[in-house]
Amino acid sequence: MSSKKWLITGCSSGFGRAIAEAALAAGQKVIATARDVRSIADLEKPGSCEVMALDITDEANIREVIAAAGALDVIVNNAGYGLIGAVEECSDEQIRRSLETNFFGPLNVIRAALPMLRVQKRGHIVNISAAAAISNYPGFGIYGGAKAALEMMSESLRLELAPLGIHVTQVQPGPFRTDFIARGLEKAATQIADYDGSARKFATFLETVNGKQPGDPARAAQAIVKMVLDGEPPPRLPLGKYVVKKMRDKAAALTREAERWGDVAGATDFSG
């Protein structure tokens, strides 16, 4: 198994740390990053793991880290956080910050790395998405919207880079036992009573399942590393039975909509 050089964002906890540890266990070289480098200092191992401070909302910092990293084989865009609340309840500042972190952050990392990857004619970009990008929930409009934007961009990016020997995979995890809900979930600035039965109900549900999620982050990380090293990566990698069911349910729902509205859609084309 050949050794690859990985750059992983958001390694302070959760999937980022688990992926870094799984890659190192598989004999890979890792550049682990986080906003606060002290939170990942324990990962540093001369010759195998280098730690760097990276704020993915800071474009200059991104360019500095990519330049210092040198040739890379794998880039894992993991850093991000959730925003819970009805669309109307989230403040303008919260919405912009969510998009800056969950969409523009990964986008800027990718754009900074592309010149190097194109010269190499090889590489693998792995973007950590979310179940909310398959079909969304009340109260996750902004977060799910940012992840959906990342997915649609990634679909186009995959087609653009495939002729150059560069792969793009979207990882779609379901509920995993990380600290995403406890530490990575910001609440909307205001609460409006009319959303108690929708957005608030979903927020309460998340709190009740925290710590009981079926997904094992370590096993997910191992699956991601194996997928990369196997050399034939898929456009999407679902993680957890929950997501597989969600994908099937979404496909069935789209098929029903196409059947229900197919004649109406067809009638809008020019005749003849």
C-alpha cells in the first residue's frame, strides 16, 4: 500500500481527528490542521504527522498552508459546524458565517490547491457533506443549504478534474457519535413561537439523540481511508445505514414527482 500525503482540516475533534488517526494507522503522511494548533499538538509525529494552524475562513492563511504543505495527494475538507434554527430566526451574520465556513471555506481550500494538483495530474479531494444535503429538515435550512451548495459544486468539479486524473468524492455521513451536536451546533439568534412545532421540534430531537447516535466515527474514518487507498473512489460515499435509507427514500420521492408531473413538464416544450 503506497503512502500518500494528506491534508485534513478540522482535526481538533470528531471526523477530522478520526480520519487523521486512521490515515496515520494506515501508514500515511498527514498534515493535520485546526484553528487552534494547541488542540492537535498531540497528533504531531516527526516524519509522519505535521500540525498546522488553519482558519478556513481566512483566504491568506489557506494559501500559506497550501504553499507550506507542498505536494499533496489527498485533501479532506472536514472543518465546519452546524446552525440550528428556522430560516427566519437566523441572523444575517449567522447565515453569512455558516456559508463562509461550510461552503466558501472548503471551496477556497480547493481553489488554492488546484494549481498544484493540476501540475501533478493526480490527487483526491474528499469533501465531508451531510445527510441534510440529501433531503433537509426543519431548522437546518442554512446548514443544509451550505452543504448542498458544496455538493453541487463538487459534482461539477468532479467532471472538470476527471480528465486530469484528479478524483472528487463527497462523503455523506448520517448520525455519528461525535461532539457535533454538543459543541458544533450553533443556535439561531432568535426564537419565533410559530416554529415551535417544526424547527424547535427538530432541535429538541437532536438533543435527545446526542450520545446515542449509531455511527462509530473510528469505523467511518477507516472506511474513508480505505476508499481513498483502494484507488477507485466513488462520487459519493454514504456512511451509516441511516444515510443509505435516506438516499433510497429520496430517489423514490424524485421518481414519484417525475411521474406525477411528467406530462405537465413535457407540455412546456415547443411542439413539433
